[in-house]
Amino acid sequence: LGDRTIVDGRMPRSCRDMSRPASRTMLPRTMLLATLLALAVAPISGWGIGNVVRFPAMALKGLGHVATTPVRMLRNRGKDKGDAAVCVASAEPSDIKTSDIKTTLEAAGQGHLFAGLTAGQTETLLKQAAVLDTQLPGGIQTYVETARTLLKDSAEGKNPFEGFSPEVPQGEKLVIGDADFLALETLGKEAISEAGFVLVAGGLGERLGYSGIKIELPLYIAEREASFLSLYVQHILQLQGAGKQIPLAIMTSGDTHAQTVALLAKHNNFGMAPGQITIMQQNLVPALKDSDARFAANADGTIATKPHGHGDVHTLLHQTGTAEAWQAQGVKWVVFFQDTNGIIFRALPSVLGVSKRNDMDVNSVCVPRTPGEAVGGLCKLTHKDGRQVTVNVEYNQLDPLLRSTEQYAGGDVADASGHSPFPGNINILVFKMSSFSDVLKSTEGRMKEFVNPKYKDDTKTTFKSPTRLECMMQDYPLLLPASAKVGFTQLDRWLCFSPVKNNLVDAALKAEKKMPAECAGSAESDAMALNARLLKMAGVSIEDTTSEPVSFSGVPLAFGPMITLLPSFGTCLTDVKARIADPSKVSISAGSALTIEGDVTVRGSLNVNGALVIRATKGAKIIIDNLAVNNAGWKMVPAEGGDVNVAMRGYNIEKSDTREIVFEGPGEHVIDEA
């Protein structure tokens, strides 16, 4: 490769209708070379063809950091209305010489990998190493040099926070529903047209008892087709309205990539236009077996690899050219969100409003943090030499950092509010594109890395199991200049944070410790309670919005009215307010269930005492002038086994009676049953 190295910019097929067979796609010669390379390394790298062809993107090695060449973004050019292709990235590839890679490995101290290998195993190893060298920013040599430095610091017990003193950073704590909050929502909705969204979706649902991807799971058990990914896309489309397309990028992993592509293809991108979605697949990095940063090997002689961490999302946005393309399209704000925090879009307009009003380079969404909870704390760190940075401190590092100071000698404890004085970072981030782009260009998309080895003995030279370098998306502020505006927006947890992380057993243990359960049932319960609160804040009369907690498989959950407001009805509080002309004429009883989807406006009176489902789809508009519902309704009942959605919740919905009003297709429909 000479002075060139490749960084991975993968794509689902070339820009074309994914329903067409791969054999019908004509590839340029340079792309064909990349395809042949992918085929050659498929057995040892986990790459496959099937539904996906992945092309490498090119880069140049610079001084200190890898320097990436411009990457061309290719748009879907299919003419069929059914096209579901996503946005992909590519650049001119080059031949890879395995002889050069052997020299690279030996120069990096990896000669041990060749011991005892057959000629065939050696060739396979070199092909794998060639791919890894192209994927690692700076190549194998830079990865090894960084690893040795970090491992040396770890063995010597160096504290990354040595010399730093923490203090509570500057930020805004919003009062949900007050005049300033509503003004920020309005300002944020104006900024939506200038935003791009990035979903970090590298996780499987195995921990939840589900073998598929987590973003395929439903938030609401009664709306099983409304997966997390579907809800996120629908929120973006609702906020987009008739304006210009808002781009969405999804970072996948090797575990989730093919299933994510298939999910989007199956549902025609959930309504997003061809080319509106970009998929970026993470790479794995070499595993390290000792403090000399020697690579661990698999039984077949190939290099053992491990995930690098979600900080790769920034690297991929740069390497695939996505950030550059978005900036050229007029994107001014980049919003990062996580895979199973289904309620976050309710808060994002107000958060964007804060970013725009204060012209913030980084705005971290935070919640009041319970001391000891597995949520990092946002801190302003000041070094004794005068350096300052506002950054997340991981929960397991926060207590010792605080104890090392005089002001917080008690460690990670609550203040008078009952919470930690340091806001809890939930990894929902808003970056200003201009400064983000500058940092990506100057660093070539490379994030700060760390290492966390588990040593075998006190010599600290070998590990219990191989380790690797890692990076985290929330460490981005470490790359910013001191003049950058970095802060936070703190919101009550009920509006912005209820992820699905735990199975029922783990959730029950957390609940016993008075910690959020963070399971499928708690996420659904929280989402329904949020929907009820939005209606109540809009002026609707809702009877007894919370009930006494009921234990479902050991997890206490409080269900009031089972209210489901789908994104097409409205995303945030101002949207909900706009849907109800006279809230004094709307009432919902405590045991009721209400589901609303689409363009539905309550112009007159609506009284629900039972179960009501209203859907306006495919251009339909429903206006309610007079409607009263009285029936046996729905209720949550304990349940075990059954399908995976029931099993991970410990309950099911028993539907005794339901009034359904559904209209499809263009047209206005007035409901008046006076």
C-alpha cells in the first residue's frame, strides 16, 4: 500500500433497490476489486455477501494520526417507488500486498503470530491482518503504539484524573411545561430541519432473552409492529413534516448489521425516503494478550478480535464521509441517541432549543442521578496547571475522584436534593456540526482510547483474558479546544430516560435496591405514564394517573391509564397541546386504554371509560367533535412464558372490549356521536 491505508466504510449493496439480486448490479472495476477482497477475507473476518456488499474507503497516513481522503457519498438512484436502499459510502480502493502486511506485523512486534503456522494458515492470517490494517485509524502500527503507552500507564497505576479537581458544570435544568420549556420546544422544532440523527444500535437482545436485535423489539406490547426503530423513524418523520428530509445514520455491529438491513428492507425503511438512512458498520480491533501489546491468536492462527466501543460512531461518521455530506446539505446539529430508550424523542425538541439558544458545541442530556447508580456523572474538571474540560466521568471512577478532594471527601453521595450534585449522563448528545466537523478533520475521526486489562498477577504483564483498546462516544469533549461551549440540559427522568437493559431477574434485583428496573415492563409503564402526563399537562382530565405498584415476576410496576400516543399523533408537549382544542371537554378514567395514531384532532368532547383505538393512516384526517366510549376495556394481567414479548415483561394485556375507529387514505372524517 505504500503510504496508504484503508478505513472501513461499509454499505448494504451498492446504491440500488435492495430487493434486486446481487447478480444484477454492475460494479465499477475498482469496486469489483474491493468485492473480491471482501470475498477473500470473508471466512476470517465475518464479512459476507448475502444481502450486503461492503466496500472499503481509502485513507492516507499522516503525522501522528491517520489522514483520511475525501469519501464520496453515493445516493440511491432507483426509480421504483418501492426502493428501500440506504445511503452508502465508498472511495477508490487499491490492491493489498500481503508481503507488506507481514513486514508491518513484524515491525509492530507481532512476529509471534507466525510460529507453527502452515503456509495456508499464514496466508489466511496475512489476509486478515491486511483488512485490520485498513480498518484501524493509523493502521496496526499506530494501534500497537497507543496500546503500549496505555498499558504502561495502567501497569504503573497512573490515574487519568491525577491533578484534576471536579466541580458541577454549567448547564440548564428545565422545568417541564413552564413558559421557558415551551419556548425551547418551539425553538428546537425550528432547528429540527437543520439536524441529523445518529442511532447507536450495536446490541443484541440476548440479555433480555431475545436472540434478535434490540431495535426490533416493541416498546408497547399492544403495538407489536411498532419496534423501537419504527418509533424513532416515525418521530423523525413527524418532526420533519412536509419540510426537507432529516437524515438518519445508524451504527451497527457485526452482530446486528445484517438484521438491521433486513428489518429496514422488510418495512420499506418505515416510510423514510430512499437514501435518507445511512448504515455504518463497526469494525473489531485486535485483542491484546500482554503488556507488550502482542496480539492474541485464535486456535486457527488468526488474530483474535474484540469490539472497540461506541466511540467508533464518530470515526465512522468521518470515514464514511457522512459528516461531510451532512454539513454540505445544511445540517447544523448532530443528535446521538441510544437503541432502547423509547421515550427520548419527547425531550429532544427542548434539548435542541437549548443547544440553539446557547450556541453549544456539546449538549449532554442529563437526569438527576442517584448516587451509586450505573450512570456516569458530568463534571467540569480543572487541572492544577489551569486546563479545564467538561466531560463524563464513569460511575465507577466518580466516587474515588470525589473522595480525592476536600470538597467532596464523602464521595458519591446525595446532596440536599436527594440526588448527586453531578448530573447523570444518559449518552444522548447534541453536537454543533461546524465544530464537530473541524474536530473530525483535525483528528481524522480518531477518538481518545483507553484500556482496562484484568491482570493475571502482581507483575501486571499478562492478563486473565485478552483485552483491547476501547473508546466511548461521550469522551468527544476531550478533543475540543478550551473555548468550546460544553454543557448539559437536565430533565426529569420521566420525560427522557427509561431504557430496556435488564431481564426480569436483574430488574427485580435493581428494584429491591431502589434503583430503576430498566426492563421491558418498566419502559412500557414509564412510556404510558409519560403519555398520560403530556395529556394532563395539555389540560385533559385524567383520573388517577398512577396506581399502586403490582409485582410482575418480581418487578413492581404502576400502571394507570394505558395511553399510547404514537409519533404520528405528536412528539412533544406543544404537539399534544395543538391536537386538543378544548381540553376541558376531554376526560379519561383511571382504568381506560387509549391509543391514538396519525392526524387526529379533538375539536370537541371526548370521554373515555374503557378502551378506544383511533387510527388515521395513509393521509386520513380524523376530527372528533363528540365521542363517548364506555366498555369493559383492557387490563394488565400477570403472565409467564408465551412469546418473547410477554416473557420479558411478566404480563400481558387482556382485552375484554375495544372501540376502534380506523380510516385509511386521504380524506377528512368527522366523528360526531352527540
